[in-house]
Amino acid sequence: MQKVSDSFDLDRVEWRRVTDPKCTAFKVDFEYSLLGYDLDTGRLDMLLRYAEQGHCRRHRHIAATVTLVLEGEQFMTETQPDGSVKSVHRRQGDYAMAPPDALPHDEWGGDHGGTVLLSMQAVDGVLFEYFDENMENPFTVSIEQYVDHWNRGTVHGAAA
């Protein structure tokens, strides 16, 4: 196991910012910070911080994921198998568990942003499948890729 940070103090951890000005459907603007990982067991713990009304890229979690809202809010719209959309609103202190192979979704912070702790377990090492703003052109990101980008001082998940 490799511990990246001794604390999840939001003022002390190193943050990496992700934006995508090419996305016009919503504002991709968030930061993440690795806390620790274990490549052998497929575990990765990280913080995710949304800017005000900042979104993640559209994605789905391949890894089983535990989410804890540390501050602010987290909003999510999840695309159901029949094409309908389910809305989720989590507030500070809310806790959620999701099994592997979650449904595709869009998530973002509230009017004042939000910060969540994500603890993920990926049996095969794959964390996420990302999509473009039209839910097309998928690509996956693994724990190894996250760690490699982190160690090089770059941002994960850049589309090729």
C-alpha cells in the first residue's frame, strides 16, 4: 500500500485541476487529490472537489465506490437502462455505496461547490469509463494510470 497524503485536510493536500473548455454542454471544472492506493488489491482513495457549478466529465464507475460528502453538495444525474434519468442530491455528511459497473452519470457541485471522499475498489484495476459530452467515445482510466499521472505531476484521463 502507498500512502500519498498523511491528512485529508483540504488546505494541506495537493490538488490537480481538470477543466475541458471544449465541452459546451456543461462546465467541466474540478480538482482531485490522491490520498492512497494499493495496486495489488485495486484500492484507491481520493478527494474530489467541484468548483462552483463545476462538473466532472461524464463517466461511470467501474470500481465499487464509497462516497462521503465532506463539504458543500454533490448533484448527480444517472442515465437509467431505459434512457430515463434519475436525479441524486447529496449534502454534507451524506454517505453512499455503489457496486461495480455503475450506470453512466454526470455529477457536479452546488452553488458553492462541494468536496467528496471517494474510496474505490477495482478488482481488475479499472476505475472509470469516461464519455464525451454526448455520452460517446468512451475511454477507461485505471489505478495505474492515475498513479502514473500523479507521480509525473500531470492530470489523469486526458482524452487522446
